[in-house]
Amino acid sequence: MAAVKLDLKAKATVRSQECSRRLEELTPGGVNSSFRSFIEVGGHTIFFSHAQGSKVFDIDGNTYIDYLGAWGPAILGHAHPEVVKACQEALGRGPVFGAPHELEIEFAELLVHNIPSIEQVRFVNSGTEAVMSAIRLARGATGREKIIIFAGSYHGHSDSVLASRIPPASTGITAGSAADTLLVEYNDLDALEQCLISHKNQIAAVLIEPVAGSMGVVPPEPGYLKVIRELCTAHNTLLIFDEVLTGFRITFAGAQALYDVRPDLTCYGKALAGGMPVGAYGGRKDLMSQLLPYGKVYQAGTFSGNPVTMAGGITTIKLLSNPDVFSKLETLSARFFSGLENKIQELNGRQNFPVQLQRVGSMFAIIFAPHPVKNYTDSLAINSKQYAKFFHYLLEHGIYMPPSSVDAACLSAVHTEEEIDYTIEICAKAFGLVTA
């Protein structure tokens, strides 16, 4: 392991604290997305001025090695120059036409040609919108109303996918929505099969994150996804993969390529375009053709497929198609986890250290819990107070992790070995303080 030379100990974040106070007066909770809040870890949010490569920079002049990655899409790092250039050129020609343009063709061809399960695709503006639209399409195509989702998973903030979260994720959701969304435990095939049998001919779709990213990073048990595919086929139920996190992150073609399972529909999000506001859903042509204007399932959006986002997406996917990107991501991720595991083994020589390292590709979670997390029930043992101490120690030393004990962190292809080794050393110090 290379000698650690970095010193990113943060200075006082006075301006961030003041901006947090001001924004809280204007916006509920001081954030425009609840994920950004520091309510779980405590303290005030950090306001950033810019991001470049593997780093983010706050308004007080501090530099942080970034493992949030804008909640996933910064696979190539922040503000990749080729992506920025493509978006700037497209913006100069007009940000939105409300009409077709050639960039839509090019981007759609890239997805159709590289993702075997996708024969046709529709672009939208976010992962939430993609999942919401795919569920509506599944219901319209099957004539059924119920869907099955998995406890602890996150699929955006539409009513259908919040209705059965435990504990309830939101008020304002109708009893009808809740009744049409059924919940089973992740990695429990018996529970899924029983639910399909108990609601025979009622289930439009099974919606799953093939790697669960909101209760730690929880991989599927060996063969789990293949059996789900078989069960859905046997029950004439559609299988929807939510690859908003995993698509173009854990491998170029996502979890469906890694685990060799072909869903009927797949949903994507911001990772498609290097962080531009984008979503997409696609699948078999016979399903997608049921969307208007030819079918009877409605979905529309003025900004869907806008030129700026399409330009960013085309450039991003072309860059990600280079196998060296994912080879480097795996090398860096393996180096990071190997280093952390060595530090934990040293700590385990002195105490029973309650931390779990869970990773799939460049998605990872550092989980303060006594046992590995395989489902939502396991995730209830995660110690959020210990994570909060860990988070703030890292923050004070120039490392930015998700402000949540359960959400996935990630690496980019532009992190350096020096940054990885520095992070390992700081994490090791934090581990000792957290459990002291």
C-alpha cells in the first residue's frame, strides 16, 4: 500500500452553517430532497460550490474526497470534460424543443444495442418517473392492479412504491394504493412464492432492486434472481428491474448482465447521463408498444428526451463502454475493501468489532451492525448513532460519505490509489473512536 500523504482535515464550516439556517427558513428542512438532510447524522448540511473528478469543494474552502457520487451517477467522476462539452454544445442549440431530434435516436440505439432485455425505450426525467411509468405500463399491459415490492428497497417517491414501506414512508397515500402494493422480504423466495400464490392472477409485476441499495448494499443470494424470473414467468407476472443504482454502475450492462437474468422491463436514472436529470424505462417491444400514441397507457413529459440530457447521456455511455473503466473501478474497489478488512481484523484482535463491509462492484456500504445484512429485518440492527460518529469523523478529515447509515456509497473511475489509502487510514481511526 502506498504511503499516505494527503491531509484534508476540514476547516470550520461557518458559511455552510449560515446557509443551512437561511435555506431552512425558505425550504422545508433546509433541503430540496430529503436525502440531503443531516437529520440522521446530526449537525448542519454542507453547501458545495463545485465538484471535479473524485472531489467536492464546499463554500468554506474545504476539499472532500467524494464517496457519495451525487447518490450514484458520478461513475466517471464529477464534471467529466467530454460530458460537459457535449452538454454545453447542445445547450447552445436550445435546451428543449418539445419535438423529436436526432440525439434521441442515437441515445436510444446505444441502450437497445447494449442491453439485451431492451427492445424499445422511453426517456423520462428521473428514476422516480421511470419506475412510476413502468408500473403503470405493467398494470395496463396485464390488466392487473397489484405489484410486489421488497421491504427496505427504494424505488422513488410515487404512491405505488411508498405505500407499503415499513415503517410508512409517508402520509398522504390512499388506502387503495397501499392495498395494491404487497410487501415481501428480500432474499426470501418462499415469501415471494407464497405471495404470488395467495394473489393468483392479481399481480401485474414484481419490482426489485437486483442489488438493494437502501438498507446497506445487499446482494441477491446465489440463484435468487433466476428463481424470481422463473416464478414470474410461471405466474404470468412481469418482472421489473429497478437499475437506477446498479445500471451502468456495477457493470456496463448492469445487474441483469452480472447475474444473467433478463427482466421484462428495466428502469434507469441519473447514471445514464453522468448526473444530468434523466430516467428511462424499456423492455420488450410488445410491452412498450402499449404506450400512447399506439397503445392505451399514458405517459408524457415536455423535458423527456431533451437535447442537453441526451447529449450528456450519449457521451457518458460511450465513455463507459470502454472495458478499462470497469476494470479500474473493480481494482480500486477491491483495494479499498481489502484495506478496510485488514484494519478490521486488527481491531477484532482487541474487541468484537461490529462492522460489516458489503460491496457489489463499485457500490459499497460500511455498516455498523453485528451481522451481515441480507434483508430489511437484518437492517434493523444497523446502529445509526455509531454511523453518525463515523460520518462526522470522516467529514472532519475531508471525506464525504452518504449522510445515512443505510444508503449505498460508491467510488468513481477517477479516484486515485492515494485517495483510497488515505480513506482507509482515516476509516481505521474512526472505527476505533466509534466503538470506544
